[in-house]
Amino acid sequence: MIFIIRKSFFHFIILAIIIFLSPIKVYADNHSIRFNNITVEEGLSQGSVFEILQDNKGYLWFGTYDGLNKYDGYEFKTYKNTPFDEETLTNNGVTVIHEGSNNNLWIGTYNGLNKYSYKTDSFTQYRHDKEDNNSISSDVINEILTDKSGRLWLATENGIDIYDEENDKFTHYRNDPNDKNTISCNSVYSLYQDSNGIFWIGTEKGLNRYNPKTGKIKKFFSNPLDKDTLSNNVIYQIYEDSTNTLWIGTRNGLNKFNRKTEKFRRYKNDPNDKNSIKANKIQAIYEDTNNNLWIGTDGGGLNKYDRKNDGFISYLHNANDSHSIINNDVLEIKEDSSGIIWVGTYGGISKFNPNPEFSHYKTEKNKENTLNDNMIFSLYEDKENILWIGTSNGGLNRFNRSTGEFKYYTYDKSDSNTLSSNKVTHIFKDSSNTLWVATDRGLNKFNKEKENFKRYLHNKNDKSTIVDNRVKYIFEDSKKNLWIATREGLDKFNKDKETFTHYGEGKEPFGLSDDYVRYIYEDTKGNLWLGTVFGGLNKFNKETEKFTHYENDPEDSNTISHNSIKCIHEDDNGYLWIATNNGLNRFNPKDESFKLYTEDNGLSNNYIYGILEDENNNLWLSTNNGLSKFNKKREEFKNYGVSNGLQNKEFNVNAFYKSNTGEMFFGGVNGFNSFFPKDIEQRQNKPQINISSINVLGKEINLKNKINLEYTDDYISFNFVALDYLNPKKNRYAYKLEGFDKEWKYSGTRHYASYTNLEGGDYVFKVKGSNSNGIWSEDIAKVNISIEKPPWKRWWAFALYFLIFILLMYLVFNYVNILENKVKERTYELDNTNKELLNEIKERRKIEGELKEKLNENKQLYEKIVKDEEFQRNFFVTLSHELKTPINVILGAIQLINLQAKSKTDKATDRIKKHTKVIKRNSYRLLKTVNNLIDSTKIKSGDFKLSIEKKDIVYLVRDIVDSMKGYIEQEKLKIYFNSNVDKKIIDCDIVEIERIVLNIISNAIKFTPEGGAIWVDMKDQKDSIKISIKDNGIGIPKEKQKAIFERFKQSDNDLTRSHQGSGIGLSLVKSLVEMHGGSIEINSEVNKGSEFIITLPTKNDKYKTQEYDTKGILKNKGNNIKNIEIELSDLSTNE
């Protein structure tokens, strides 16, 4: 069932010596493991995971009580029994998964054996048949083993079966009470072949050793009176480790077998021994590639064998820790190809990295020698390999890294020689080897001999005492002065007199910018740099005792990015690196310039707590989202998160330290991490790449080396996976479809690709991938795809095309011959014609002279026409004024007649009103025509000007529509108004806007039959307003639409000739719209109606800055006055 890498006994001895001599490794056994758990919530079919296997393709298989699960790091695919379907599992309760010879996958269940086919994604079933002696002995399969000869062994509830695949039959080996050379019991739970080829068989009644060379079986049983025998006769697990030691797991204890003496060493739980195994029922045994031996127990969690102390380190479920093992009933343990350990339990799957890049230390409940608080505020390691840890509520922790022992120093209100507070904010050891401890309630000096503390507290009546008890940082400068950072400013401590000198926030410009000092640092030039919470960065000159301030200016990007400073560090180039609440700042003291690095540059988070520099000049930054390593030369960030073994993504202020050996420590909200930067290398595991599925037209097809598709299969998609399970969601991919893609397409973490409308032909889809650390696979997964060509692109189609081409060429050849004959005939005729042409040329030269004379006459005539046109324009202006005066007299007379009519009889009055109404309506019509003619002429001559002002165009148009409703309804028409904005202010002449709208609406009234409708819509377009006036009238033919905006022009057809007009209205409308900087267009169809669309700009800057050039509007329009015809636009007046 299990295959392991064998190592020599000599290698084991060397490893043991290394472990023994390394104090760091001793403690490494004590630090916690971070488990990541997978349950049914993530898609697992059921929580009881009995079996785990990684196949040759890299997929993980999990056997549960309710189905077989295939896992690719993203999702599970579940296989279950389907009644009456012999290509499914025989039973959902999976007991064992085994990969045999030829990479066959065998699955044992509570009701039969199954062989899985990768090609068909289906199963072949093997069931016990009492009528067939060649069938398996029992349907309950407990274990499967492939021996060194490639034979398949089955441990069942009715003996052992060996499968003959060639003849498809099973040979049975059972207990025979009359034969001592048979197995001790038919209930076989475990099978194992050791490195010497010996078979070990675990049964319900003892352990059996079978030597295939001699054919002899030796049995081992438990004897309660003999401690050198098995601890129990029910054998669940057998395993040989890398030292060739045989381990036997039973129902009641773990046993180590001594091959020389053939005696057993028992390991059982002892409640009084914390190093004993935590439970006696052994359900799993496994050794990883680092030679760690893991034991899975029933109720005792996961146990790791401590070879040095011959004891066990246990890992139990903690309901308060989501990263503890998910359940204490461990059923299976396996390691994948990338080194991740997978643990099957009754509560799901737990996985962990046994070699995390970062060691994690935190509080372990129910354990001694552990941190007493996980909230870490400060770290310091002295020369004696003692790590001092300041916590939030656990006081000062003293950790002896050589022995693994912890000692705690806490506050005791009844003892003034104890720590002044349990909240330790900073730890510092000065040049005299004195340990100083900062707390939120005073400064403390540690007496190493007495192991007690002297407190330095604030006394408001004594100015020589510390200025504030809330101490944040302690620092000793190059002159051995001790500086104390507090909430109320900076203090310098005189060690001889034990007095404090205070430097606080001053009114003068050279005082401290902010009293809340968090960090102190001295550069190589002896300047003291202070980081404050609200006042930015301060440089303190110890000689002049003056401060220089560097604060953030939101308007100046060359200033520091934030005023809250967490840490200051100087590198070998003299740059200061400053951690702030808003990114990493590099300060150049030479020109006092700042350069900012943020998340946009790859930093994991802008909130930075600490900075440490490694031996390769990389900066390590603790943030609110993990650690970032910054390569200063390349200006690149490499980020590390919880999946890499960090205590949490959130770290803490002052909780960072670099030891003399180069080891780094970073503390946060869940303990602390330690590591050597040189050991943090990218994982070199190159993941296996698989194409997991192919979908054609949305339907999954069977995976093959070559896929054949129809030409109608125009959509194909691929799903692929890089089978590295440390952090699969960060695995990256690149793919390429040869025959279509010229280059690799890098898709990041997206693990699928799709193609549409591929041409017929042959393609190769290729994909490669990397693990979460960017190590790319060498192997490339690929699949060949052949797409059938459509009928019109097949060979016979091209043959047909060729025949058609030959036929066409033949026809063309014949046609050319016919043409050549005709050419000859025509050439003869042309010769005769040429002679006639020579005579005609002489005659034409004579005519050319006469034409020149005519052209001169035409030129003189044209000049006369231009003069006549100018005269005509002046004539129309004069005529318009002459007509306007009598019209006004007529209208005045009509008003007098109306007044006199009031004194007449009713009949006389009615007759007078009837006639005067006719006179008045036609007089208004004539007046309107005259006014339009005058304005049109003014526009043409450049004398017409707009009166521009800011007005609400929506209100204006709505008012016009409302004022016309009565008349429109009299005409048995309907009008509708709609606007997508309630108000729109534009630059316009309201009188001319009214004229524009009235002209177009009146035009619609004339050409819309009774029962029709007119729609006025307004749409706001931000910088302009669009006005649409639409009717369902008679419409205008397309060939006439361009001419309707010309002066004295209308559509010349039967429909329009019945509606008279001057032909000026629409021409005037277009001119007025263009004077507003707008445009007008028409959409019309005969018998369906017309739509005039006016677009007016919000601002008419051109008209504001200079007089409007109306001549410019009419430029290139032509100066010829056309024949005066009937105008389309003419609104009748009621009274």
C-alpha cells in the first residue's frame, strides 16, 4: 500500500547526530503546525476520509464513507455507485485506494473491488460470487498491495487473494486450522512487504510473517504477561521506516519490532507522561521524506515520533484555533510530491507543510514550555541564546532556545520588584549588558542575579523622573546615552544619577514636532532620528538640541508620505528607510528628498510595522498583510502570506528583531515567526501539468491524445491544472494553440482557455504551469485536435472549382477569338472613318473661333446677372418694407371695424366678423411672410443679429407646445411633449428659438391629416440639447429632402402643392439654428411622416466673443434667386 524512499542506517545516524546537536531543531519540534482544513463545505463528498493517494498524474484521491473523490487543488470530482450500472463503483464506502503496476488504480470498498479506467472515466467491478471459485474471497476489501513482482494482493474479510490479471482470476490463501503454515485468521486488515521481500500480514488474531523463499509463515501474538510481545492481537497497520525498523499498529498500542531479538517495544498512552502517545488505537503510520514518523490514532490526534527522546509530540484539535487539526480521529496520512502532508480524519481533511518557510511559535494550550500570550509586542535575543519576548498581557517571556524552556516575568501588585505592567512594549539590552523593559506603566531595569526589576515611574512633583509612564521605545546612542520614547516626549536617562532630561514639543520652530514618540534611531553621522505618531519624522542635533521636522504635505509628493512613523533604518548607501502608515519611504539625506514605495509597486500592504535588512541587502518589511522582501537593486517586492507559514497576516509595532547570527524575528497577533533569510528559497518543486477536461459546445468529452471535431464544433474550451497543492489558487499558467496562436498566452491564475470559430485543420493545444512561488514546470501537457474541414474546403470541392475554372478559361478563349475577328472588321471601317474625321477637324477649328467669341459674351452676361441679383436683393428689402406698412394699416382698420361691430345688430356683426376674420388671417399670413423675407434677407446680407442670454430651453419649448395645444386640437390633431431632463440652461435667443419651433410645428400641422399626431421630444446630451419634432403626416420624398432648406424651395409634388407657403420658413429656420451654433436634419418617408432633429449647444461662445457672421453661414450656398414657389411652413391665426 505504501512506498517510501529507503535510506541507509548510516544516513539515519548522521541525521540523528545533527538533530541532537542543533538547539534550534530541538525547539522546532515544539513549535506548532499550521493545518489547513478541507471539509464537505469545499466539495468533499463526506467527512470520514479513510484513504488518500496521489496518482501518477498528480491528482489526489480521497476515499470516504460516501464516495470516491478526485481532487485537483480547485475542486472535487466525486464517483459513486449507480444502481444497475456496472461501470460505476460497487459501493460508496471506500476502504482503500491503490495504484498498482501499469498505473492501474484499484479501489476497495465495503462491497467489492473496482479498477478505474482513465480513458473512459469508468470502473470495472469485481464481486464475490459463491458459485465462482476464481472470484474474490470477500467483498470487504481492507488492504491492497502490489508486491515486488507486480502481483496484486488483497486483504479481505475472508483471507488473502492474489489477482492473476492475465487470466482474470483470484487465488485464495486462507486460514486452515489443521495447517500451522497458514495465516492465523481470515480477517486480514493489513499487508506489507518489507525491504527484504518478506511479507507481513496483520489479522484480527495476530501478526504473520511470510517468507516467500521458504514458503514458511511465522506468527506473533500478544501475551499480557510478556511485555516484549505485541501489545494486542488486532493488527491494523504495518510499516517499515527509513531505518528498516518495523512498526506495528494495533487496537491497543504501537509496537516497534526488533528483528534481531524478535521482540517488541510497546508504546501506549500514559496519562502521567506528556510525551507518551495520545491514544492506543493505531489507525495510520507514515514516514515523510524528512524522516518524520507520523502516527494516526483514534481520539489522540496526530502524533510525531521523537526519535531522540523516544517519545511523541501530539497535535490535537483545538476548537478555538481554526488552523489546528480538524479532528482527533486520524484515519490516514500521506505526503504528496510537493512535500505537503495530508491527514484523513472523521471530520474531513487536514493538510500541512512540514517544512514551512517560516517557523511559527504561539501559545499551545494544555502544554508546558510555550508562550503565555500570542499578542507579541517586542522581541530580543541575547548572546546566551535566550529569546526575550514582550507580550500584550503575559508580561515578559524568557525562552531558552537550547533547552526549550520558558519562564515568565509578570506584574505583581504586591511586589514592587516585579515588572511594572504585563504589557511589554519594548525590550533593549544596553552596552553594559543591562536589560531594559518598556511597559505602558513605566520603565524597568532587570537585575539578572536577583531576577527582579527596578521600576522608573513618573512623579509629577519631581521633574527629574521620567516624563510619562507610557514608554514606547528604548535606545542607546554611540555615546552610550540612553534615550526613552514616551507618549509625552523624549527623555535622556543619566545612568549615574538615574535622572531624566526631557525634550518635548516646543513652540519655537526647533522643538519636537509631536510629543508622541514611537521610534528612535541614530545614523552613522551621529544624528538622532525620531519617529512620531502625528508629527512625522524628526532629526535631533544632540549638540544644538534642536529638531528638524519632516512632515507630510498633501500638496507636495516630494514630502514624506505619512506623519505616523513606525520604524527607521539606515542602509550601507546612507539612505534612510522609513516605515509609515502609508508606504515605505526612502530618504536621501544629501538632497533631503523622499521616494515612495506602495502597493502599486508590489508592496503587500501600505501599513508597515518594521524593517530589517539581511546579508544580501534585502529589506524585510512586516505589514498588515504579511511580510514583504524588497530587493533594493531591482526595486522588486516578494510577498509572503499565511500559506507560507506566517503567524497571521497582521504584525505589530516594535515586534521585529535581527540576531547576531542573521536570524530574523517578527511578531504579530498570533505569536511570532523566526527564519534565516538565506533559507527562504523558492520551492523548487515543479508541478505536474494536466489538461483536466475539454468541452465542445459546452459538453465535456472524453480525454484522448487526439480529439477529432466536426467543422460545426465552433466552440472548444480547455480546463487545466498545475498539481502543486501548497497554495493552488496562486499557481500560474500559460497556454498556446499551435496552428492558431503565435506566442504563449500567460493567463495568470486563470486555469482555462477557450477558442471559437477555428478553421478546419490540425492543431496542438499546449499548457504549462508554475507553483505558487513561480517555479515553472518543464513538462508541457498537450492534446492534438483535428477539425474536419467544411464541404466547400475539401479536396473534391477544389477539384470541382478547378473544372469550373478550366471551363471558364475555354469560354473566355473562344470569346477572345470572336472579338479578334470583330476587331479586324472594325479596323477596316475605322480606316475609312479616319479620312472623314480629317475633314471634320478642319471644320471644328473654324467653330472653335466662333465659340471663343461666345464665351466672352457669356462672361459679360454673368457679370450683369450678379449685378441684377444684388439689385433683386435690394428690391426685395424695399418691397418688403413697402408691403409691411399697408399691411399694418389694414390690420389697424380691422381692429376699428371690430370695435364698431359691437354696436351693430347681431347679424350684421356676424357678417362683419366673418369677413374681417378672413382679412385678418390673410393679413397676418402676409405680414409673417414679409417678416420672414426681411429677416432672411438680413441674414443673407449679414445684418441680422441674435440677442443671446441664458435660458431654460426645456421650459421654453414646453411653453410653446402648451400654447399651441388649443389650435392643434381644433385641427383634430394631437401633440405630445416629453423630455428626459426637467431643466436645461443654454445660450440662446428666446424669440428666435420660438420662431424655429413654431415654424417646424406649423409645418407638421399642415402636412398631418386629421387624427394624426405630433411628438416633441427633448434629450439632454450634456454639452448640447436635442429637440425632435416628429409627425405621422404625408412625408417628403428622399430625393426632395435636400432641397427643402433652400430659400424659396419646397417639395414639388401633388401632396405639397396643395399646402401653400412662401418657401422661406425652413430656410430661415436652418439659418437661425446655425446662428445658434447648432444643426438641423430631417428624416422622412412618404405616407409615414417626417422628423426634424435640432441640436443646440449649451454654450454659444462664438457669438459671445464676436458678432455672428451670417454671411459665413450662407457661404457657398449660391447667390441665384430661384423661382418663387409655395413655402411649406405657414401657421394660420385664429383671430
